[in-house]
Amino acid sequence: MSRILENSEAPKLPPWLETRYDPRIMIKRLITSVDVARHAGVSQSAVSRAFSSNASISPATRAKVFEAAAALNYRPNRIPAIMLSGRSGMIGVVVGGLSNPFYALALEHLTISLRDAGFQIMLVHVDDALTFDTALDQLASYRVDAVITALAVGTRETARSLTELNIPAICFNSRIIGPGISTILSNNYASGSLAAHIMQEQGVARPVWLAGPTRNAASRERRRGFLEAFSARQGTGKIVTELQGDDTYESGFTAIREYLRQDHRPDGLFCSNDLMACGALDALRDHGVFSCPEDVMVIGYDNIPQGAWHAYQLTTFSQNLAALVEAATEILAKIFSAPAARISQRRVIEADLIVRRSTKRTAPTS
């Protein structure tokens, strides 16, 4: 319940505001630039110039305006500047699949970096955990200056639409780019290849690849690196068994449980992401016949916090989110410095191998 202020508790306001404020109901009208100008003894245009980083105004006048603004608790209205310049300083951050801790971590890194760079953020959620194509209508409805997302551009049609809307986009692990669309990639192929070499050095002879969704370009590259590395070492022919998941814990658990029920005996498992790897480890534990890493060594991807838990101790690849976000902010700075350039870049960030118990065999198995 609202408390009625006594007269002695009411805020002290300039005389021209006192008639517009009723302390009994604690409602105050919004302070405008006109009020700040009167309080500071300057023109309204001087207030506007004071809050514009590029405007010409003396330091003394700006200080006077800021002092008056602080006294009145004034916040400048950004809408007129947006209408005049056509630029909002607002970045659309498109997110999806937040049940995967990797995307939640990516969002945290992105928002902190953008905030520190002075940008406003508009969060747009899509149901798709892989692409942000369905967010186009919402992005077009708002005056965002750019889009950053951990999701990919799903189709060429979406890429063309982004270009036509003139909304620069920066995506993580997107195979499709175009004018004004940049992508920052984890080196998925090299990581898949390294996972295969680790297993080969430990004597793995019956490797299994647990894939993510077929339209996940990053998963396809990890698969390609893994399969080609095994083929190069052992010659042609089918070396790796492939199982299908959908990037969820449940799909990893189910895929490995069903595979083991068919009396298969894998000795190495590379999973397209950590969530499926955690599900696979629990399926191995639930089966009760195989132990990790003595019987089956397991490698994941993404370095989510759960992978380091004692129950999993999962060897994995970190996508190096700090480097991904740093690259994104560098590209964003170029976009703002040359808005007509339709900047399109492709940057590859090396993933870091994080070695834990799930691959630490004492000796090769036969």
C-alpha cells in the first residue's frame, strides 16, 4: 500500500514544478529538457547539445546542464535524436535454445561487452535453437542498428532479407554470409580432427560420432574433421559409427542407451556438444557394463559448466567465448565507423582443448 508523505518529507522542487506535484499520492510528472533549461538558466537547445557527444558546447555550460539534470533527476529522451539521425545505438541480440547452457553463457558475455561499449540492447527470443530466421519481422519493426546472435543464418533467403533491410548482422558459427553479414566461427573441423587423434593415440578402435541436428553447420564440420582424421590414419572404409541426436541431454542418453542395448561395444565417443555427452555418460553409467574412460573415452564440445561437475569430468572443446565476443565487438566498431560499407567478414577462432577425466586412460585398450 502506498504511504502518504508528510509535507516535511516531500522532495524540494523548483517553484515552477511545485504546482505540478502532489506529495499525497507520490506521483510526479516526467521532467523535461525545458525544466532543466530553466533550472540551469540556459536555453533548451543548450540542454540538447549538452547530451550530444558531437555537439559544440562550452565545458562550463555542459557542467551547468549536467548539474541541473542531476538535481532534477532528469534522463534525456532518446527518441527525437533517433528520429533525426536514423540511428538508435540499439543492438538486437537474438537468442534461442537457452536450455543449452552454452547459449546462456554466450548471451552473458555478449550483453556485458555491448553494455561496456555503450550500446543499448534489445533482446529478441526465437523458439529455434539453431537459426534466427524467424526474428526478421520483429527486427524490422524496430530501429536496431545491428544484430548480434549466437545463432546462424539458416537460409540464403534470410541472408537476402537482412541485406535488403540494411541491418548488419554478426553471427556465431553461421555458414551463410552475404553483404552486411559477418560470421565468427569456432574451428570446428580442426577440433573434430584433434578429437580423432586423441582417441587414436589412446588405441580407440571402435569410435562413435554422436551428431547434432542435420542442419547444424557447426556439427557437420566437427563430424567431417573427426571422420576424415580416422580415415586418413586407417585407410578407406567405414571406421566411425554415426548416431543421431538433437543437441539435448535426453537425445544423448537415449542414443547411447539404445546403441548399448544392441550389444555394441564402443571404446570412444565424440559428441557434437556437451549436453549430449553428459547424457551419454549417464547412459554408460546406467548400463553398468562400461566405465569411462577405461572402457569408453568421451569427448564433448562447448565447455559448459556442467561438464566440469564431478559426475562427468568431461574432456571438451571450449569455443573461447571471450575471443568470439571480442571479434564481434571489433566488427561492430567497423560497422559503425563505415555504415555504408556493407561489411562482411569471416573470422575463425581456435577452440581450446580442456582435458578432464573422461579421456585419461592409464594405458591403451585393445
